[in-house]
Amino acid sequence: MAEQDGASCLVTPRVQRVRTYLSANRRRMISLYKAPDAESVRLALQAVNIPVERVWAFQLFAR
């Protein structure tokens, strides 16, 4: 399963998976990563052969 494969991207020091959300119909998944930029996430996922539809950056301003 892709989620198991994705665990190895956690060993990349610059990319850390924070949380994953799965849609009710189980067809879409959104994962949040802590990383310096979107390209770091894209490269980490590519390295473990996880297909990626979109990667975008965001910034959390307040909790």
C-alpha cells in the first residue's frame, strides 16, 4: 500500500509527515508534511514511488 511505502520518506531529514486525511469514499488522500518547501516533499515522495497529483506550500500563522 502507498501509505507503507510513504513511511520511508520520513527518514528524509527535511521532510516529516504530520497528518493524513482520507476521503469518505477512500479515493482521495491529503497528507500534510513539515518541510522547507514543496519541492522537498515532491522529491521525497518521488524517491519512494508514491504518485502525486499536486503539491503546494502553505504556512500556519496561528494555532
